[in-house]
Amino acid sequence: MKSLVCKVFMVSIALGAAAFALVGAAGASHVRVELSVPDQVAIGQPVEVRASFHSDSNPASVAGMTVIFHEEVALGGVTGDVELGRAVTDENGVAVLAYEARAAGAHEIHV
């Protein structure tokens, strides 16, 4: 089976203080996001993509937030953003997506 490399972006997401207040971190305005996936993935082999969300201003986790995982793909000459799935962050601020690569090549997974 061919293998592929999954590239993952470290993403920093700015959220309003009001949105953060809903998860108990009033006054915080930024979230630190860390994505982790294996470096090599076999086509058709399921792997876990993990996204961890933590407040930049304190060590609090961001629990109960819906996370949308997506990537840009090209099919038949058309390029677009495809949703891979959704997950809700747990009490540790971690959302997990079961991902199965369908084609060889570099894949960029975004949240």
C-alpha cells in the first residue's frame, strides 16, 4: 500500500471574549490550537486526527466546542473545501476525528 504524508497546520483562532465566556474563560480572547496526526499514513488505513484547544491566557481547556475538520481537494478539475467530519471537544479540550486517506499525496487538514 502506498503511503502519504499528512501535513498539518498549526492554527491560531481568535475568538471573542463573549464566546469564551460560554466555556468559562471570560476575559480570554485567543485560543491555542494544536493538531496531531501520524507522519505517514497508508491509503485506506484509518488514523486519528487530534485537535487540542486551550486558552492562550490561562491553561484552561476549551470543552464542549464543536470542531469542523476539512481539507481542500480537487476532483474533475474543480477545487473546493470538503468537510471531513465534526467532533466536540472533551473536558481536556481535545476533539478527535477518524480519518482515512483515499488518495496518495500531501493532505492538509484544517479545523
